Amino acid sequence: MNSDDKLPLSAFMSNHPSLDPHEPFIVTAGKKNKNSTRFIDKCEIIENLKTIHDPELPVNIYDLGLIYDIILIDKNDLKIKMTLTAPGCPVAGEMPGQVANTLAKIPNVGLIEVELVWEPAWTKDRMSEDAKLALDIY
């Protein structure tokens, strides 16, 4: 297979929500805030992300390094870019929704968009020291 023959994301995810298999996999939760009396911060977002664990590993997704980007937008809307350890992961279609739904429980959060990305590819170098210790990876 050459670089022009790359498989689309839908080849790995039978429940891809788009009719176009080359469209990004984005899950949403919550709704746009018109007014917000309390602004959330990244620490609160990270704290909530650390409650989500990879089903095959005893480590949370944040310490595994699966969260690539957290963008907090005006009025508490969030954009998250995340990956998985491998495209064939059995929870590929479920994990972004779990992330969105968990973050939607933060008081005063707005619209949450979680995009599943594969580039750059995940490596164990993205893991926190705590995650490496938990998994005996040095």
C-alpha cells in the first residue's frame, strides 16, 4: 500500500457518523452558552479528563497522553483533539463520546467538540511519568 492508498478513518470505525468517510470524526455534547457566570479553567478540564480510563489499561486517558489539545473558547466552549493508542482500538467510536459527555458535566461548560485524530501517531513517549510507572514502562 502506498501513501495514496491510505485507508480512511471509516475503515477502522464502522459507526463513523459522516457519510463522507474522509471527514473528521467529531463528537459533540453540551450547547453554546449565551451567558456564563463562572468561567472554567484548564485545570478543571484536566481533572475531569483524568476520571476517564482506557478500558484495557489501568491509566487515565490524560496521563496516557491521548489528549493532544485542549482549547477553551469564549463562554466556556471547548475543542478537544484526542487520539487512541491504535486505530483498531475496540472503543474507537465510543471514547470521544465518553470524553464529551464527561466534560459536559462541568458546571457552566458550553459546547464541547471532541475530534479524534491519528496524526501525530501516539507513542509511549506521550505518557506521564505516573502512567509509565503504573505500566512498568521506563
